[in-house]
Amino acid sequence: MRFEFATATRVVFGEGTAATLPELVSTFGARPLVVTGASAERAASFVSALSAQTFTVPGEPTVDLVREGARRAQNANCDVILSLGGGSAIDAGKAIAAIATNGGEPLEFLELVGKGRALALPPLPFIAVPTTAGTGR
């Protein structure tokens, strides 16, 4: 089965969809940062096809890890973030996309444990490729 569901975000699903990823990424930018889980080799073919920078998230993302990822994206002039993996890679990628354009400390933007400051600038375009079903928690 193959389908596409477009709302405020876009969901592309189906056998062979991963093969279209380089083309999809190119519609958002030319210099991606690929954020992966601990098994970065799973993303090797995408990284090669995209001539991308990589950033590995070995476990639950920390503030320091997000800070480092945002620096990596800025230093490489990345213009799109692609997260490939489970929840940790996806959560880190979303935060990296926001901090890369807004600067500042990640805790400034976190609700509950931080200051809850709103983003002044839109984050970098963000694409998530979940490789796990996850728990939904």
C-alpha cells in the first residue's frame, strides 16, 4: 500500500518511498544535516546520496547534545535537517532545527523546565524518517 497524507505537515508512506528521499530533501535545501540514532551506518546510503553532514544521537537527547548539533548545522551552513531513526534522533533533530536558526540556549525555549521563550525565527526545514514504531508515549 502507498499513500500520501497532506495537512499542516506531510506524510509519505509506502514501499519504495525511502528511495525518493534525496529528491524530497532537495526540495527543502541543498546542505542537509542527517541526525541518526546510535546506528549511524543505517543512514550511510542516504548520507552518501545527499552529500550530507551527519550527527549521531547515542541515546536520549540532552541540552548539550542539541547545542552541539545546532553548532554543527550552523558551521556546515546546513539548510535542512533530516532525522532518521527512533524518537531520540527525531526529538534531537527538531530541537537542532530550532536552535540552529534562533541561537541561544536550548533551555530558553523549553517549557516547564526552561523559560518557555517563543521562537523568533522559523526553524530549519525538518524531515523525520521514523525507523521504529515507538510507544507513542
